[in-house]
Amino acid sequence: MPELRKDPITGDWVLLSPKRTGRPTDFTKKSVDATQRSEECPFCPGNEAMTPPEVFAVPITGKGKGWQIRVVPNKFPAVEPAGAVGGHGEDLFERLDGAGLHEVIIENPDHGATLATLPESAIEEVLRAYQSRFRAIEKDGQFSYVLIFKNHGPEAGATLEHGHSQLVALPVVPPRARQELDGARAHFLAQKRCIYCDIIQEEAAGVRFVTGNDDFIVIAPFASRFAWEVWLLPRRHRARFAQASEAELSSLAPVLKTTLASLDEALGLPPYNLIVQSAPIRDPSDEHYHWHIEIAPRLSKLAGFEWATGAYINSMPPEEAARKLREIMHLAPPGS
């Protein structure tokens, strides 16, 4: 029978409807076709003139000249650098200049590499590049919120195949992030504990546990909005991704690789969105918020129900997704 589940953080409702997995187009395995030849790709080595000048780079060590990671301004930015952020009041309607930063993090010189196929050491360098840009923007002091996300595959919003992530810095905290912050704050005020820490403790040996190590836990969240959605949560409480230690980033790389490779095996190279969720820069949230990574495969499109209600329909119960991912990873059931 379908089941409504309430997200314990945001209060959002999700409709679990397992029978919808029988629809003929659900979870079909797709290969990812190249969208461009490498010689035409602006992110490939030798084509650096096709992008704006880099703002950050990690050179290749021990192999002469070249780069391992490049960070460049987005050529088609959603927000643009500007001076002081200004608002414009019109009684009922409020406007704010669309000032911000929009950068592209080119993850590797190899046109066909993905985070699931890169060596763990290369994934660790990507995570360090993420953090370096986070810290630089926090230190700059102009913005309120930093978001790093990855669109993998055209169905997830990617327009170029070459592996890359994006960073957007905003002068405001977006609604979804504010909703999570408010939910986490409410739980902390009531229970004097971080809700994410409570979730980690609850799920560490439960049916929604996927994998983990001494520093991170991977779960299929109780009220998963998307089929096969997973969260990667640090066991140590920190509000901001910029606060993660060097050792934690080293520990995160193999967990992230294993999770993405398992989703690839389960779903046949699915498109997905990856989001690094972190507390706002100037928000007193150290006690109640907990940074984490969310990964959502894009296996279906949002339709009228989601648009009208603000709720999601998920045809894959998280308990089943977690079980299948554990089987792929050859992990024993929790508690065994």
C-alpha cells in the first residue's frame, strides 16, 4: 500500500508508491553518449582558451606541465559579480540584484572520467578544490550562502559531458536551505541535540544503512524524495563543509566513489544531481546544522502532482534501495 512519510527535518511529505516501479520506463538502464568530441570540449587540456581565465588550479605533480583540476568562472552564469548588493522595493514586490559568483570546477583532464571511475586520490583532490573555493568565498565576506552541486548527465541538467561541478555564491539563503535550517533549529531547541546526529545514531545499524567507515555514514533517507536517493553524512558534527578536516576529506573519497559506482551498477550509469549541503556563512547554526552530501539519481520527471502539492512521489522505498546497494557492495545486512 502507498505510504506518506514526513521528512523529520523539513516537515515535507513524500508519497512512497512502490507499485509505480512497474511502469515500463522506470529504471531502464541507459548508456551515456558523448555530447562532444574531446577536441571540441572547452574543459579538455589544450582548450583552455575556450573558458574564462582560471581562478584556481591544481597542477599535475611529477609529470611536467599540466593541470589536474581547474576552476573557472561560468561562461553563462546564473548570477554575476557586482559591487554592493542592492534591493529595490516596490511595496508588495521585493527585488534584489542578482549578484553573486558562478564557477565551474573541472574535475579531471580526462574527458571520459567520472567521480565513479576516478582514483580515490583524484576524488580527494576534487573535494579539496571544493573546500578551497568554499573557504575563499567565506573569507571574502560578500555573500551569505555557498552551494556546490554536480549535474551528471543531460537529464540532470548537464550540458557538457566532461566531468565538472559548479559553485554558486548568493547574497541570500535559498528557501530549501532555510527550510532545513529552521527544521534543524526547531529540533535542537526541543531536544538539545542535532537532528542529523540523531539520524546517524538511528540509522547506523538500520534497514536504510548503505555503507560507511569511521568518519562517514551513507543512508537512504527515511523520506527520500527521489528513487535511490542517498545521503553521505560525517559522523563528526560540523555545520560547514569548510570545517571538514584533511583526514575527513581523505576518508570521504572512497565512500563517495563506492556509492557512485554502486549506483552506476544498479541503474546503468544514471544521471544524477549531487549537492554539498552546508550551513550559511553568517548563520549561528554551529550547534544544530550538520553538513552533508545528497545524491539524487534522475530517473523520472517531476509532473503535475509535485507541482501542485509541493510533495514528491517516490516509487522506490528507501529500505529496498539500501538493501540492493548493500548487495552490490557485498555488505552484510545491518546487525548481522
